[in-house]
Amino acid sequence: MMSPIIKGSVLIIIASLLFSITGTLRVFAPEEASTFVITEMRVLIGFVCMFAWCAVTQKLPKRFDNIPWRFVALCVVGSIGYQFCFFSSMLFVGVAVGTVVAMGVTPCWSAVIAFVFKGIKPSSAWYIATGLSIAGVICLNLSEIDIENPIFLTLPVLAGLFSSFYIEGCSHLMRKLEPETAVLLIVTCISIVLSPVFFIFPVAWIATPSGLTVCLALGVLTCGFGFPVFMAGARYLRPPVVATINMIEPVCAASLGIFLLNEDATLLVITGIVLVCAGVLYLVLKEK
């Protein structure tokens, strides 16, 4: 039988693979497509998927007074805050720097939260694995890194903090709710909060074949499947471990770029992939 650590790790890796297609699919969206509208469409479609699934499997909330709303709110704030800070950082420091910093600091923030609020210190294996994974993510993006305004590095640092909020919230929600139910509540709240983007950014592109295809693919694959799978994985692992294993996402994205978009498989990129995979594998084996 698969151990809880292995089960949780496999689920997080599967979720990371599903999340990694976001950048690839984004390439096929119309030029006028706003990231914020894409995000809203993704959670709306995810809401439809989750509502239908929960209705069929009888996992719709029957009572609302026993739902841990503060952790639902933590996930909502974490998700929206991450997307706002990360996408804003892309404008000022670029995708490469934003990715390296946001992904690199998320496990660190998770470890700080675990220590400050729970008194839990990461294992020595976590430090080694996280160091290897951060080095790998740097290698994956090193050729594109160009920092002109260091002050704007605060944006991806904050994105990492918000991401750790989301991971921490997932961990707590899994103690009382099923993954699908938790995701349904989260995407419902996010879709309501982000609804004004329809009145701020162009939306006509949604009705185009490419726009609709991208939105449906993102909504079903990343939100309808990825979110609950990630939530289920968080049930078995401590948040800092989840954050480190989730660093496999840029590896999946780089692999998709190489095989689907004909991007160059340079020695630096291959080194980055090996380092991240080695770090994640080492952590999983040691945590087991």
C-alpha cells in the first residue's frame, strides 16, 4: 500500500503538471486576452465543474455554519494575492525573475509560518531539497534573468507569501472538508471577487474559437482537476513540504515548452530540470 507521504507527493506532482500547462495554453490565447479575465474564466468554469461533481457525488455543503470560513478566506486571499503580485511582477522584473523569486521564497515563507505559528522546524532533508530545487529553478530561468529595478522584487516575494497562505489554508481545510467541497467554496468566492474584471478589460475574445478553447482547457484541467488534486495532496503533507514539491511545476512547464513549443533544451535548462527533480525525489524519500 502506498504510504501517505508518497500518496501526497504524487498528488502534488500531478497537480503541478496540470498547473504547468497554463503558460503553454496562454500562448494560444488571442493577443487582447487579459491575464485577469483568463483567470476569472478559469475559476468560473472550475466552479461549474466542481458544482456538477459535488452535486453528483453528494458533496455539496449541507450546512454552512460548520465550514472553517477563515481558512477558506485564507485560500481566497492567498490565491488572488498571488496572481495579482505575480502578474504585476512580470511587468516590472520579467517572467523569469518573477518565477524564480516567487517559487523560491514560497517554501521559505511556509517554513517561517510553520515555525512562528506552530513551533515546527523543517527537517534537514527539507533544507537540502529546497536548496537543490531553488538552484534548479534559477538554472531554468537564468538565461532570461535581467534585474533593472530591484525594488520591484518585493512583488514576487509577496507573491510567494500569498502562495504560502494558500498552501497553509489547504492544509487546514483538509481536516474538515473533502477536496472537491473545499475547492468549490474557494472558486465560488474567487469568481465573485474577480467578477469586476469583465467590466475593466476586453472580453470579446472569449467568444472566439481560440479564446473559448483556452478558457475551457484551463478551467477544466487546472481548476476542475488540478485544484482538487492539489488539495488532496495537501492532506498528507506539511505545508513547507508541499511548497517544495510544488517547485516541480516550472520543470513540467519547461518540458512542455521543449516538446510542444520547440524551445531549446540547453545544458542550463537540463541542469535545472535535474536539480529540481533530484531535490523533490530526495525530499520524498527522506520524508518517507
